Amino acid sequence: DSGVTQTPKHLITATGQRVTLRCSPRSGDLSVYWYQQSLDQGLQFLIQYYNGEERAKGNILERFSAQQFPDLHSELNLSSLELGDSALYFCASSVGRDRSYGYTFGSGTRLTVV
Amino acid sequence: EDQVTQSPEALRLQEGESSSLNCSYTVSGLRGLFWYRQDPGKGPEFLFTLYSAGEEKEKERLKATLTKKESFLHITAPKPEDSATYLCAVGSGGYNKLIFGAGTRLAVHP
């Protein structure tokens, strides 16, 4: 157990729907990062939050949004889902604003859009 | 454009047969070179961070080295439990984003 908790582990939904993925960072970690891993694209950085504020944005689609709450857990919202959004979504956390010492990944949420 | 390329895509070894995985990168302002291990259905597990050319780090049967344009992950006398996908990533620009390579799938057979 890495200490980063992601729920749900699996999610199957239809095109056009909206889903929310949840992440609880490791105790004491203030930064949360979201990554998407698909077969053809590898791990792609989506977005980072630090202590409730957005810190960095990657190739995140406008249909996707995220936030970090006062208790430091984070949610990734995916809307108007398309077949191509099927992927593994990972959350990672680190203590500081940056990941100089490497950050800790959760086990991921496997999203299947049908 | 920042880029990370890993080779080979897949590697099959016999138990005890040492080998090396390669990670070549082009990045504007390297802010660390990271190695992760990923088992099927799990999140990547952090192994090493390297910051400057010439730096080396070791952990059990794994040794990571860094030059100005590439990094190697040497696996000495591997065991079946070393079978996994090994991911290389670089930090660039700001301190936030990691750019990952596609990974090397390693299979070690008894």
C-alpha cells in the first residue's frame, strides 16, 4: 500500500456521461498530481494541485476538471465522455510543491467508456 | 519539444542474465531523471532520481546511471520477481511535470 488511495478501482460508463474520480494523498503530502495512462500514449500529466490551489496544467481536456479540497483530497471530473477517454487514471502525491524526490502513485482507476 | 525514448520496448532475460535498459532524452533544462517500476494493474513505484551527469544510484540488483543525453538502468543477475515495466521520466521547466517514456517491459524467466 503506497498510502495514496484512489476510488473507485474500476468504472464502466457510457459515452456522454460524467464521472468523478477520487484521490486521498499520502498523509502529510500537500501536492496532488493526476496522470492518464493509455496504451497508445503512455503516462500523460494532466494537472497538479498544491494545498488547494492549481499549480500546473498539462494536456488536460476542457471536458476534464479537478479540484483539491481543504482536507487535501482531490477529485478529477470527466464529462461528456468519449470512447477515447478509456484509460487508467493515476493520482500521485508529494510533500512539497515539486516532485524533486519522486512522488508516490496510487493504484489507479480504470475507466472504461462503452 | 521535450521527449523521452526508452529502449528496448520489451526484453526477455533468463534468470541471472544481466542486461541494461536505455532511456534517452531531450529536454530544455533537466530537473531530474526518474526511474519507476510498474507492475500490471498497479501504479508506478519510485526507484531512483538522478540529477547530474556521472551520478549513479543503486538498489539491490538495480543500478541507474546518467549522462548528458541518456540514462541506463542496469539489472545484475535478475530474478523472476524483477519482471515489470520500467519507466523513465524527466522533469523539465517547472518543478511540477514529469515527462514519461513508454517504458520497457522486462520478463525474467527461471
